[in-house]
Amino acid sequence: MMIRNQVEHVVSTVQDCQSGISVDLFLHLSLLPAVLIAGVLSFLQKRARRLAIDHRLPFLGGRFAIVVPLDTIGSLSNRWSYGFAFGAVSASVLLLFSERYIPFTVPPWAKAIMYLVGALEVGLAYFPFFACLSTPFRGAGAVLGILYSLSWIIVTVWDTFTCPNGKILGEYQKMIVQWPCILSLIFLLGRFVYMLVKAVRIHLQLEQEDPEELIEQHQVQHVKSLLRKTPAHSKPLSWFQSRVYEWDPYFKFPNRIIGTATISLIGLYTITLADYSLSNVAFDQVDRWKNTLKQLVTSCNQTEHIGAMVPQLEEFIDVARKSWLATTFFASLNSVAYTFHVLACYRKHLKRLWKGQKGFLPEKFHNPRSAGSVASIARYSGWQIAFTLWGYLIVHFVHFLFALLFVYLLVLPIQHGKALSMLTNLGIILLTISLVIALVVLQVFVVQIFFLQDKLSPTDKEKPLALNNRKAFHCFNYFFFFYNVVMGISTCILRLLCSIVVGTWLVSRIDRTIMQRGYETMDAGYSTWVGMIFADHYHNNPVIVCFCQLMVSNSLERHTVSAYSTFSSTPSESPLKSRARRRWMLFHTLLRNPHLILLRKHHLSSSSSLQTSSSPQSDTTVQAWVMASQTQSRQAASPEIIITLAEGC
């Protein structure tokens, strides 16, 4: 509800301004050209298998195949183009939290259906951007993409500059909110122009088309790095690489992850603007209520007790306003850091799975279900975006509570001249906590000194887990039993508070479970994360993909080249090795076709003296079979004899 209200106020167009056509209205009108573009791209493609309709309508020729807008599993091409396509979608994705994309009202029981219809409408309206990027018909896709993206740019820019003002952010509200979407649309237009130029150059044979292979270059380099010997002295990592992020040139994030991060960042930008603007409006309204209450208290001559509450209320409103606005920056910065940290965890977890390491996962997730893993790929992007936006609001509220505690416990007492009492209370609290921690450490220290046996070896780091002075230990355990009961109450409360704070702080971290050990399966977000990385691991493991590429290449060679493709020489081979391969091919051919032996040049010249015979053809046949029998009898001979025979041939 909070996200929906904020998005409706900030992302929405201003109702008082009439610009002729708005982006929301164009979203509905763009369904017709989107369907036409999808139909054209479907007509251009041919189905791999024939259906029953092809026999009834043979003139179709197997056309009207399924148009794939985005390969979310194995494709790593056009990753940033898809990222900007998701950036263009971000504004309409945020509208899904509101009800404004439906031009009519619906009953409350039909809201779930309305959200489904709205999601399908947004997906269909932006379908041409993705389909034109992924279609194999680059020329047609580029032309259609240019026309469609240009229409969206014109409408968005027109709506932004004709009605720039807003009631929330004031002047240039739409420009502040819509610039990420406009920038993404302009990038897509440039990408489609580049695709058109490249398609024309390929058609004019000025450029060769990129070969379609299963494997990417970075995956090849990753496999090569595995086969290299690790250097004894590697270059030390910098502070940024060891503490923040280490760049890996042999790893690429799939377009699904890049698109999710793009929408998350743009959504955080929009929700931060909404949070900032609506909080100002809300606190202004509270100030008006405060002034009204103050006037009522003054006019009605209320008691001193009620009159004394007014300054405290004013102080609380002022502190709450400043604390909320100050923590807005920290909450947004925290959410942005989480978004990039999730990318780093995705790479780290995948590389661990490539090495066969599953110890970082709970034991229940070591063998996930296949159906659940594939379904997790479809769920992950939407859930990650929702978790990021909701996590921002929850983390912001947690920061706000900590800011209030800091101000009321430290700042206000100093301002009111109560620093001494504040320091006294703070000292008592710190002393109590220090005593509790000291007694816990004391128990460990006493056990370490008196109740553990000596080290088995001087090189051992710790003493063995073997008791010493058992009677004294039993007395120690008995007397500390009563104190630990009292201390356990405060520890229990502290444990609950820490669990609440950490759980709410990490609610947007879908890569980490917030449930306790043994209950990880109840965390639907973490289950989706694990299933997604396992699906990517099985489909994009560089070693597996390299192996499949080798198998496919060998299979194509066997089907497209002759049976002697295994003897084919490559340009990189030395002349000596190439000559040896040709001789082996000659020997193999003559062994299978012995009648070709007499067609060799030196045999033709030596058999010219036999032309005076009455039946030269029969004599030639007999001589060929004799030489063939000699050749077959020497198959089991030593390699030197076989090489000599090949050279003689």
C-alpha cells in the first residue's frame, strides 16, 4: 500500500495539465502496433517441426513460429541492450503497484485479475523492444525497432516537456522522474540503428555474419585458465579488490541479472524521490495540525499539563522530520549497495558451484528439484525487484528508529543542558553491559586455565577438549548455574532484538536466508535464489559448455565433411606433418580401392610395354589384384613396412 501510494503520486502525470496524449494512454494504444510487430517477426521465422496446420495450409511453409523476446538462460549477447530495454520498461513496471493503468474501476474481488491483466498489458506493450533485439532477422528487427522506439521517444519527450511541473516535486517533476526511461529509449534507438547498418553491410558482403556457437569467448578463456599451471608468485590484490570487488574477465553476468539490477536501481531512484517528496508533504500536514492544536489550546485556556505537551510535540515533530529526511540518503545508499552486492554474490556462488563446492548452502538445498530450479528462473527477477523496493522502505524505517534513539539519548540531553545526567545514565548502561560480557568472558577464561588438560603438543593452538579438575568444575558449574539463569533472561531479549534487527536489515538480501538453521526452506526468496543459481550452473558451466561445443563441432564435421575428415590438415600444421597426413590418406584410399593403384603415374608409365598384349584389360586387372593382395598382406606388418608401402604408392 505504501509503495502504491508513493508511486501514484510521483510517477503519475499531473491531472491538471492536458498534453494531448500521455505515456499512460500511449501504453494502451501501443498494444495494436506491438501485436503487428510480433506477427511480422513470427511470420518471418519458420518452425523446426511441421504441425497439422501445415498440411491443411501448405502455403504457410511452416511460418508463424514462436517469437522469443529474451533468452533468460544461455544467451550472453546484447546484454547491455537488454539492460536498457529493461530500463525503458521500469516506469511501467512501477505502475503495476498502482491501479492507474486500468482506465476503468473494478470491484474489489477482481483486483487480483486486474493486476494480472495489467502485467500482461505491460509485457505486450514492451514486447517489440526485446523481440527486435533477439530476432535472427536483423534487418527487419532493426527497422521495426527503430519505428517503435522512435514513437515511444516522441510521446515520452512530448509528455515530459509539455507538462513538466508536478504537485509533489514542483517544477520539472516529470523530467526528474522520466530521464532514466528517456535515456534507455535513446540507447535502444541507437542500438537498432547499429543493427540496421550491420545488416546492410552483411547483405552487401562488406562484413561477415557472426558464427552461431554454443560457447562464448570468455568461457573459452576460463577453461584455458583452469588448464594453466598456477603461478608460484601471484600479484597481490589491491585494497579495493580484496575488500570490495575483484574483477574477473572470464565471467559475464547474463542479461536476466543485468536487467534485474537495472530495474532495481531505477526503481530505487523513483521510490527515493517518492519517499522524499511524500514525507515533506506529510510533515507539512502534521505542522498544520500542530498549529491548529496550538491555537485550540491557547483559545480554550487548557491546563498547564496539556500546554506543556505542545512544546514536546513540536520538538518530536521536528526531530522526526529531520531524522526521516536524513536517513533517506542512508537507506537508499544501503539498498544500492545491496543491489551490487547481490551481483557479487551471484558470481561468487556460481564459481563455487563450478568447483563442486556446495558447503556454503544448507544441506537441504544440495540437490534441488529440477522443476523448482527452472521455475526459480522465472520468479527471480520479479521477486528481486519487489524485495529491493520493500527492503528500502523497511530499512529506512529501521534507520529512522535508530536515528530517534540517537537523538533522544545523546543529542537532545546535551542541547538541554542535561549532559551530566545523560552521561551518568549512559555510564550505568555501559557498565552493566560490560559486567555481563566480562562475566561471560571470565567463565571461558577460568575453564581455559583450570578445567582443561594440557596441550598434547607444544605446536597445538588450543588445549584438547578433555576435562581436568573434575570436582572443582562441578562446583564451578553449580554456583554459576543460578547466575546464568538471571543472565539468560537479558540474553534472550537481546537475542530476539538482534534477530529482528538483522532480519529486517537483510530483508532485501534474497541471496541470504533470514530464517534460522533448519528452517531455510520456509524462506521462499532464498529458495528461489538457490534454485536459480543451480539452473544457471547446469546450463552455463564453462567446462560443460566447452565439452558440448566440441561434441557439436565434431558431429557437424562428420556430417558435412567426408569420411576422411579426421585426416584433414589445418593451416597451422607444419609441412612435414601435412605431408604425413596426405600419405596416410593415400594409403587408406588405395587400401579400400586397390584398382586405383594402377592409375598412379609411375604404374601407368611402367605398364606401357604391356599394350601389345591381346587382352590388356585382363592383365591390368590381374596385376591390380596382385598388388592389392600384397598390400592387404602387409597390413599387419611393422610401421616401417607400412610407411615404405605408402611412400612407394
